[in-house]
Amino acid sequence: MEGYMKKWLKSALALAVGGTSLLWSGMVQAVEIEYWQYTYASRVEAIDKLIQNFEAANPGVTVKHTPFPYADYRKKVAIAVSAGDGPDVVQLYYGWLHDYREGGLIQPLSSSAFPHAAIEENFFPMVSTMKVDGEYWGLPTAVRSLALFWNKDMFAEAGLSGPPETLDEMVDYAKKLTKKDANGNYLSVGFAVDTDGQDHHWWREVLIRLYGGQPYSDDGEKVIYQSDAGAKALKYLTDFEATHKVGANGFMNRGQDAFAAGKAGMVLDGSFRISKFVKQEGLNFAISELPGHNGKRYNFSSYWVNGISSKADGEKKAAAEKFLQYLTSDEAMQLWLDTVGELPAKPAVALVDDNKTHTLYGPFIRGLSYDNATAFVSEKPQRQALIDAYDMVVLQGADPAAALAKVAKDEQEAVSYTHLRA
């Protein structure tokens, strides 16, 4: 009998440590947890694959996957979690962290399940923006950077053999790629401007830095883009439409739509857009690193994380931690890259030769070596600042410096108010 008990205890310990199932009083305890994210076809496909793998390795746990349209997602999460319902594991943009914490929607990750030293050793440094008051509040499966998509057929027709390497070349190429009808209406644009897409990140973390400035103080509490560098960066961006007449913000709705339709020579976007463009029949495109300036290069990085909601407790919290551990595993990151096109959040996975030299993913992965992740206080109004400044210059004829002075004042008030409330 004693030998039997030792054998049983040894087996139980192995199961608990190995993480293959949850135990309750010596028996497998069936538990269902919910995972929520916003609806994006390739992300839904990836999570479904990962859930299938996870459930096979954890027969006592079931994961219910619920995606929502992006426009409704944040409201759905807030209402459900506040009512004690909804997800146990929830996806959020890193720039929403303050709002999710202040709303009590997520809980800090336990250091026993997610040791801080292991996070800081194994993940790209940008995940440090998820650490507040000594606690990590979420971790990414993947990260993002920007690159330049360019239409190979349009380039060849314009006599261009490869992508622009500098900001000046980008303007010159855009002029050669633009086509208009007899009335001056665009048939195709050289560069698809999209301030509500990735261009607000490009202006903030790439163009301003290329012109010698930075968007915020090092502690993130002061808006400092209302500088000579900020004005030069805004002028560069607005000149595509206002001066060079080689692109119009909102042409064919979104930059990605114009490029997919073969009506834009260039567009800036993230690796998550690859799957859309690959599936577009007749679209012959290539990807390169962002153009530099005066021998320098910068990039913007961002990420979506998975956190554990404040409603997860007891056995559901334990199951949620197991699922989050799997979502941030090497295996999950490579699957996410192959399915979604977003980059692994760990250098050990992202920076293998096959990924760095990949025709499509390589430019994004190489861009991670000179990237900056904006430490957003509240992402939506901070994004709106660039949109408003752009419209002031292009639609109202404002001077770039004057436009920035106005939006910077408004944004500083929002940033300061948020910090005071925190």
C-alpha cells in the first residue's frame, strides 16, 4: 500500500509540474475559460489552432473563443467584465493598458506563473511598457514593426528598379508613380497616405526622430513634438498631398485598400497586412525596410497582449494562466508568425536566420533592431492629435508649427490629467 501511495503521489506531482492538466482532489477537474479578441480573420484562425493544440495537451480545460468586431470590442469587454462575465483571458492593445487598469478589467500576472526575470530575459525590451507599479499586466504572443510595401509592376512601369532608400528618394519615386486623368483626378497615387492607419506612428516615432527630435520626454509625461523636428516631420508627411500632389489621405477609403487594388505605388503598413495582400489576385508587390535619412533609420514597434481579466479566479485563473503560458510559448509565436504575419515577441524565435532573411517577414524583423514603442497614456486621443494636425495643414492651410502647437497643448492636458488620476 505504501508503494502504491508513493507511486500515486509521484504521478500527481508530475502532472501538476508538467502542466498537462488541472487536478482537484486527485481527479482531473473539467473547467471552461473564455478567450476574447477582436475579429480579424487570420488572428481568429491562429487562436483556433492554438486552442486546439492547448486542449489536446490539457484535457481538463476547454477554451471558448469569442471574437467581436473591432468597433465594438472595447465596450463589450468593459461591460462584460464589470458585470462579472466575459473573458478570463482577454486581448488588448498595449496602448490601452492604462484604461484597462483604471477600469479594473485586468489583474496583474502572478510572478510565480510569469517570473519577471524570465520575461525580461526572454522577450523584446518593448514589453517593459506592460510593467506598471512593479507588476506585469499582460504579455504578447507577437510584436509589430513597420515596413514599406511597394508595387513591383508600377515601379517597373515608372522605370524604378527597387525601393527608395531615403526620404528624398521616396518623394521622387512617388512623383513618378502618380497618375491623373485629364481633369487632375487621381488614377493612382504614388504614396497612399493614411493618418488613421500607420502613418501617425510613422510621423511620431520615425519621421520626428529622423529629423533629430523625439515625440515625448523620456518619462512619457511631456509632449515635446512641437519642435523644429516635429514641424519638419509634419511638413514632410503633409507635403505628399498638399505640395507634391502624389497622394490624398483617404484615397479609396484606406491606404491598404488603394494598395490592394493596385492603385497605390507605396504604402506603409505592418506585417499583419501581408496575408491580405498575398491573397489579392494580380497584386505583385515587395517589401523593404523604411527609408532612412542622413544615414539613420528608425522604426515603430507595437504589440497586442493577452492579459488575465479581473473576473478570473480559483480554478479558472489557474487555467487562464496555463493558457497564457502557452500563448507566449515559442511554439505559439512561430505559429502566429506563419498564420498572421506578426513577429515573434522573443528574439530567440524572431531572429533565427529563416525569419530574418524571409522575403516578406525579413524587413519587419530587421526593423526591430532600431525600433521605438510609444509609451501611450491613452492611445486614441494621442493618435487623434496627428490626424487633427494633418487636417489643419492640408485642409485649412495652417503652418505645420502652428498646427502642432495647438494639438500639443490639447494632448498635454490629456496626458497630464491621466497621470494625475493615476
